[in-house]
Amino acid sequence: MEIIIIAAGIFIALAFNFVNGLNDAANSIATVVATRALSPIRAVLLASVFNMLGPFIFSTAIAKTIGKGIVDPAFMTPHLLLTGLMGAVLWVLLSSYFGIPVSSSHALIGGLVGAGIAAGGAATVLWPDIAVVETLLTFMVAGGVLGAILYAWYHRRIGDDWKNTLGIGFLVGMSLIVPLLIMSDTLEIKGILAVVVFIVVSPMLGFLAAYTFGMLLMHLLRSTHPAKLNRAFKPLQIVAASFQAIGHGSNDAQNAMGVITAMLVAGGILSDFTVPFWVIVVSCLAIALGTAFGGWRVVEKMATKITKIRPYQGFCASTAGGGVLSMMTAFGVPVSTTHAMTGSIMGVGATRGYSAVKWGIVREIVAAWILTIPAAAVVSWGCYLAYEALLL
């Protein structure tokens, strides 16, 4: 019976990576589709190939965070992992159907939390130390106030409506302080705390990087004819989209790796948490296959509904999004590729002014981000209780 549960868990983990690729196809191809640098079919095939390469370039640190850093390993049974996956897959499928670009990584984390609470109560979740949370909030508020002041000052100088930028400035300043704390070893931010914090931080890092890069290119290329600019940046945009797809694959493909390895450890097949090579391969194949099918409703929202994107802006957005994902993967933080890329698209749109971004659409997307972890947790909690009543 145990081996059947493990086999089912591996199958559902791969199904999760498939729907991850299905929903997150938009991350890798939204900008090249929006600017028509590639046709949708070619863009999806490009993303599929580079999504698969990502995990072979980076380490498997994120897989260890998923498998060991969210729920106490002592409670990590094949039954818990199986029902956690069920809840995550159901939430991502539902979101993809309605064209909502949610985070598959956060759906999985919410699924594990919900199944863990159903199995053994709130104590099964590895909650952060309250002193660390208080220190982090103090740093983030201080960074946010400084960011709001500097951002408002800059926009007032360039003649923009600086009052509308205060909130964005606060979020940018608050977000910049977090990677600085991590890189300087000032504060250890890991596990579920890192996941929750980066719901805000990853899109704002993408926003800031894309905005800065976009403004720099606008300044350097201000005398270049628009048609010539478009021709020059379309091939560069394809290169940038490939880089962004590598970042997406390296971060998100490790979700299934972490769960499958934890399943093998819980079932006694592995003695320690080391990701086998075959697990890396099948996880990559699953996410590449999902991307190949494409989440077209999500692609449409990301590519056309947030802001109008020109080729040089698509290049900036993909480069910025890929850079943020690569940096977070190196630190072992399972961030949302959806969040990072949405922030990057918002950033390049904001180079044309506050009104160039459709903030109503952005608010809808952000609401889905906030709901993902608790919603997936509730679904997985219900899945575990139903599973327990029927089979345990």
C-alpha cells in the first residue's frame, strides 16, 4: 500500500509541475508575444526548452526548502505530501481556467501547510521566530519610508505626479532592504517567512530592475528612430526571454523535486534528502511539457492587459525578471516567477508614466497572489480530511 501511495505522489508531483508550466508559460513568453518578436507557438517551444535547462544550471537548494523547510520533516508522511499536492494542483488548475496568473510555488507551499495542519495541527508547520519577524518588519518599514521619500523626490524633479508614486516608492524601498539583509548575513530569512516576504519583494525587485533598465535605455537611445529600435531589439528580446525561461525553470521545476525527494525519504527509499538525478530529469520534462501546451488565457492577460510593451521594453522586462529569479534561486528562495515577471512588466510600463500601467488589472492579479497560500491551504486541508476518512 505504501509503495502505491509513493507512486501516486510522484505522479501528482509531476502533474503539479505540468500545470505549473501550463500557468507559468505566460512568464516566459508574455513579452515576446506582446511585441510579436515570435509567434505564440514558437515562443512556447522556446520557453519549453529553456525551462528544462534551468535546474541543470543552478543547485537544488530550493528543492530542499520545499522538502524540509515548510513542514516539520517528522510529520512528512507520503499521505501528507500526496494531499498537499492535490490541493495545490486543484488551485492552479482552477486559476489557469479563469486566466489568473497565480504562483504555483505558493500554491504548493499553501498545500503543504494545509495538509500539515490537518494531519497534526499548527505545530507541524515550521513557523518563523517572532523576534526575527519583528526585526525584519522594523528594517522593512525604515527602508519603505526612505524609498517613498527618494521616489517622490525623483518624480517631482521629472515633472510626474509624485503623490501617486509614494506607495510604489515605499514598496520599492521596503523590498530592496530584504535582499541586502540576506546577502550581508544581517538576518537569516528562510522557510515560510522567506516565502511570504517575497510575495511583496519579488515583484518589486522586478519592477525596480525593469524600470531602471528601461529608463537607462530610453536615455541612451532617445535619438534612435523607433522602427530601427524595434528591429534591433526583437532578436535581443528572444535572447532575454530565453534567459528568463532558464530562471523560471531553475526555480519552479524544483517544486516537484522537493516533494518527490521528501516522498522517497518518508517512504524509506532514500536515507537522506539528496535529490536523485532521475528526479531532476522527470521534473524538468514535466514543466517543459506543461509550458509547451501554453496557458493562453494567462498569456493574454500578462501580454496585453497590464501595459503596452515595445520590443526594447520586452527586452528590459525579460532581462530584469530573469535576473531576479536567478538571484533568488542562488539563495534557495522559492519565489514566484509570476510575481517577478508581472513586476517587471509593470516597471517597463511605468517608464512612460504612472497612467501607462492599468493598475486595476494589477490589483486583480495581486489579490490572487495574496489569496493563493491560504486558498491552497484550505483546499489541501479538505483533501487531507477526505483522504483520511476514506483511506486511513
